[in-house]
Amino acid sequence: MAAVSKALDLGLFYNSDVDEFVAKELEITAEQRSAQFQKPENAVHGGCFGYEVYHARKVVEARRSMKDNREAIEQYRYFVGQKLGRVKLNGKIVSGTVITAVSPDQIALTGTLGNRKCAATTEPRRLATVIEAGKAPTAVNR
């Protein structure tokens, strides 16, 4: 997982690039990697090694997301009833946006879109961009 984390820190994105980096980092030879390939009818791209790296990457990304969400909650001290004003949600400007629920991984919002009430959820780390932007409408995407 440390090697996967290092690969992501370097900006590697594609699974094949991450696989190559991790193999070099862990000193896994091409012969060792090719010995782990399954029969063609059961094959996974990258073989068993690629499958393990893929799952390690998902864990690293999930941990980073949880950490960012925790930090955003601590920094902005989100609370139920907090008024955010105008916010751009999924490409539309929502007025009178208010936080209606806060959890470690999600924040629920309500507001008005024209003359209709609307509701949305987002991650705390994404909502931080709204607060930092101040009065300017800012995108919050799920």
C-alpha cells in the first residue's frame, strides 16, 4: 500500500502505470508477474498482481478521502442550520442553501432552485470549496 500511495503521490493515474511503478518499487520481476496470470477465460487485466494493486489503490484512495473529509469538518466546523447562501449544485445555482445534516462522510443541503425546493448531498471536503470561494457560486458535485 505504501508503494501504491507513492505512485499516486507522483501523479500516476492509469492502472498499468501504477502497476509498473509498484512492481519496480517492490522489486517484482516480469517473470514473477507473468507467472501469476490466470487462464484466459478467467483473466483479469494485469493478472493477480494487477488485481491486488487495484484493490490497494482503492483502499489508499478511500483512506485519503476519509482523512480529507475529517479535516474539512474540523476546519469549517459544519453544523446543522449553517447558511451557505448561493451555491452551484450540479450546474444550477441554488439560493438560500442550508446544511440539514452532517455525518463524517456526507453533508445534506437544502435550498431553492427558482421557486422550487431542492435537496442534495455532498462530501465535506467538496463543500469546503464552497466556503473558501465566499460569495461566488461554486460547484459542488457528488
